[in-house]
Amino acid sequence: MTTAFLNTDALPYCKGCGHDLIARHTTKALDKLNYDPLDVIMVTDIGCHGIIDKCLNTHTVHGLHGRSVALGAGISFGNMDPNKKIVVFIGDGGTTIGLQHILEAARLNLNMTVVVHNNYLYGMTGGQSSGLTPQGFNTTTSAEGNPFSGYDLCALTHAAGAAYTGRIMGIGDISDKLAEVFALKGFSLIEVLEICPSYGVKLNPRRKLQEIVEKSGKPLGDWTQEREPFEAHQGKKTDDLLSRLPIVKKAFNSYLKKPLSLVVSGSAGEGVQLAAGLISKAALISGLHVTQKGSYPVTVGVGFSTAEINLSNEHIRFHGINVPDMAIITSADGLAHNRKKIEAMKEGMLIIDSSLTAPQTEAEVIQHDFRALGARNAAIFSVFFFALKTGIISTEAIFKVIENEGKTEKLPLAKIKEALSVI
Ligand SMILES: Cc1ncc(C[n+]2csc(CCOP(=O)(O)OP(=O)(O)O)c2C)c(N)n1
Ligand code: SF4
Ligand SMILES: [Mg+2]
């Protein structure tokens, strides 16, 4: 039998699994609240409970283990429609892995309900203990009984600021309780306790859920607090980031004949990324399509600094560069970082500072003393040199970019012009 929310009656769990009860009563509760399936966004986690997606007629999102609450939080942040309901499923294992995400969503009181499927172990991977496994409970990693007490998830989430937290046993018809929680505003979390027949029941024979719950020291109940929820739809609609970008008008000519991949590389702190940006932006106002990617060590102030640029008259579909058509190298750090790429060049051009020994390459090698204007200006100088030598962009276009960005006073343009006049 199918329902508005479920497209099959055969849910994919082992016989007797508590996840089955939670899934059916979740959908029943949403139905009771008159939700249309497409007004519901179900976010599921990795784990047995998460394999429900294919059976649901709602929107579904399935992410990395422990991250379903983070995904739900992202959806909640962006949700402008108060009639949409976000329900997040997560297991006790996912809760252990992503506990901070739960606390953050509770702290911000985001509109969403988290349904924790606490079967006291990692079901999908063979019954290992999780951070919610109670003391004394047998799992495949604690055959003598878990020596530690589990987290009190409801207490933690309540303390973090959730509008509602509750703990119930997954027995009987829990749909009314779930509906009550789904109807609340702000962040709600309901922890549903169950035993996985395939591992939990086998490893803990003759122990009833009731007894396990009582011994766990984590009481059933509801914990609430009055707090304003975060309402995305009350805020102004924000523009998307792309719409804020200025429209670039072509103002200069380029003599680029075919797509060009270019590596600009030198040392950190020597203006390499700024210089590469000048090429890219000058190319944009010269009517070209451009991609630019920067790379440098995590310790950003030392070592190499490299930019990879693609220029083309057509749309650029792939921005990776294995062997560049051209390379501009202004320091030993830049050379060391790109030596293999330069050696692999079978054609094209290598523009390299004259203090450096060019590697073996079939590219045309042009040397110039870029560091003559000071190490900090080497990369900027090399960009003007590149423009003069290739005509792919004009020096006028570069000056225009500098002017547009208000950097005219900051860069030694007079010195550069003087140095260029003798090239
Ligand atoms: C970051 C990460 N760690 C470990 C795993 C392996 N893994 C997949 S499912 C699972 C157990 C899931 O347990 P739980 O979240 O309690 O869900 P259940 O299967 O019990 O419903 C684990 C550890 C993973 N996928 N990702
Ligand atoms: S292994 Fe356990 S948790 Fe997973 S579906 Fe089977 S009974 Fe349910
Ligand atoms: Mg579990």
C-alpha cells in the first residue's frame, strides 16, 4: 500500500527494525498536519535509517555521515517559505559524529525538526558502540557491556538553546507525538529510542527496551524554552552574489588567436596574485573569457605563489592546466614549483627573470631583469612585459584596470613605464 508520502509499503529495513516505525509515523504525522509531500524537505543521514529516501515522495537530501543536521540547517537558513517543513533524520552514530552541528542548529534555533533514531549502536556497519550507547549495553565493540555512559543528547541540545527537545520510546503509534513536535516553531529534536533486532537484540538477549531505558539514566520527557526562531523569510530577500558583479564592457582589443593557458609564478609577498589579476581583468575588458586559480602554501607568507590563467575567445569549459602554453616566472620559488610543467612544454613561451637558469624546455625562453625594480614589483613588471611581448592584452588595458581599482598611487607605475620604454 502506498500513501501520499510513501511510494511503497515495503520499507527497506530488517524485520522488526524500529526505523520502520519511525518512518511510517513520521509520514503519518506530516499527513495529519496536512502537509503536501512537496512542502516537506527530508534530510537523511548515512546509516540504516537513511536508506528510506527512495521510498519517500517528499524532497530528499542525503549527505555525509553526521552531516544531515548541517544540511538541514543550510536549507533552513535559505528557506524563505514558512509553509515548508524541514525534517532531519539522523542515527545515534551520526549524532555522535556530528554533535556540534546539532548544538549549532539548536543555538541558532533554526526552524527544523531532528528525529534521532537512537538504536544505541552503529547498525549499518555491524553494531558498534556510539556516543549514545548506554552503560552496560552490549555491542560488537563492547561485548562485556559498554563501560561508559552515553551522552544525554536532550540535555545538551536543550542547554544549547533548542525550543524543544524530547525523548520517547519508539513503541506503538508515535504519530501524534511527532505531529505535535513537527508543528512547533524553531529548533526541535526528538530522540526516539529503539533496539536494532539484528545486533542490539541479539547481543542483549532477554533485555526489554523499557529496562534498558530505565537503566540508562536518561529520562523520557519534554524540555522546552520560549525563544524566537530564526526566520529567514522575515529578512529582506538578498540578491544572489552573481547579480552584484559589475557587467564588464569590452573597451580594448586583444590579439589572442587561440585559447591560452598561462602560469604566473613567483614568491609569496611579491604581488603574484595581484599581477595575475591584472592580466585576467585586462583580458576581461579586452573581450576575452577568463579563468584564474591561485595556489600557495597554507603558510601564505612564505614559499611559492602561483596563478593559473586561461584566456579564450570562447567559453572556457575546463580550467585545469597540465602543461601551460606560457609561463611567467619571477623568482626561484616560482621556478621550483613549476619546473616539471616548464620542462614538459613542447612549444609556447617561458618569460623568466634573468637571475634564474631556465630549465630544459622546448618553449621559447625570454629572460628579463624583473627584480630590478625590487622584489615586490617583479611580478607586476613581468605582466607589463608579457603584454608588450605578446599583444594578447595591451598595457593600456592593464593601466585601466589599475586606475579602476584605485591602485595608481600604490604601484610604482612611473618606474615601470620608464623600464618598459627601453624594451
Ligand atoms: C564519517 C564517516 N564515518 C564512518 C562511516 C561509516 N558508517 C557508515 S554507516 C555507519 C553507522 C551508522 O550508524 P547510525 O548513525 O547509528 O545509523 P543506523 O545504521 O544505526 O541507523 C558508519 C559508522 C561513514 N560513512 N562516514
Ligand atoms: S541492521 Fe539494525 S538498524 Fe539496520 S535495518 Fe537492520 S535492524 Fe535496522
Ligand atoms: Mg544507530
